[in-house]
Amino acid sequence: TVVVVLSALVMSAQASPPDTAEGLWQYQPFIESTRTAGCNTFLDTFENGLWSGTFAGTSTEDGKVVIHCSGAWSFNAIVSYVGEVNGKSGTLRMSVGGSRPDGESEWHGRWVILSGTEGLATLRGQGTWWGPGAANPGEWGDIYYEGDIHFEP
């Protein structure tokens, strides 16, 4: 029994507590292709990103936007990030997904870290994002992010 309790204490002592991540993610979208199926429109997008706050760096992403028959929009992408997080440098791959009820409303979504390299190789985290986004292709838009991150031992 003592060995099991001590093992649990050692394992919990090695895991770092989560830190809050928050800041501004600015992005510039471009439409690479468009197709329509029924009354749905599908956009393949490419975006440049600038991150400030907990994540301080740049990103690119390949994404998909669907404008649904109802007028609602949905978005999914993989973000390739280069920069710093809490003083450690490297790259990250993140999955982002979100939606908005129509073309005029704010976006709301979630992000999750998939993998990292160098100083960010053991970074794990997830959270939410929201904001007005870009008004048009080629223009910069603002998205705010927050969540929890931690470095695994």
C-alpha cells in the first residue's frame, strides 16, 4: 500500500499545473477555391496569423469553411505555429474549429494542441477562441483566445 501511495505522489509531483493561456490571434484569410453542392458553399482557405499574449509568434493554416444552407458558417483548420510560449521556443500544430450563426455574427470555437517541436515538444493545451474575424479575404481580422496549457515532464 505504501509503495502505491508513494508512486502516486511522485507521479503527481512531476506533472506541472496548468497555466492560463490568453491573447490576440490576428489572421489574414485568402480563398484558394470555392465549390457549391446544393445550397452549401465550400471554401478552401489559407491564412497568415500573428499571435500575441501567451502565444507570441506567427502561423499559417490550411482550412475549410462551409456556408450552410441555413446561413450558418463552420470552420476547421490545422494551424502551423512558430514562436514562443512561456519563454520556450519551437513549433506547434493545433487543430481549430468554430462556427457562427450567420455571416455577420462573431466566430466562436475551440483549439487544441496536437504536437510540438524543440522547446514546445511537451506543451499540451486546449481552449476557446472568439471574435469578429476578418471582414473580407485579404483583410486582417481579430480573434481572442484563452485556455489551459502545461508542459509535460
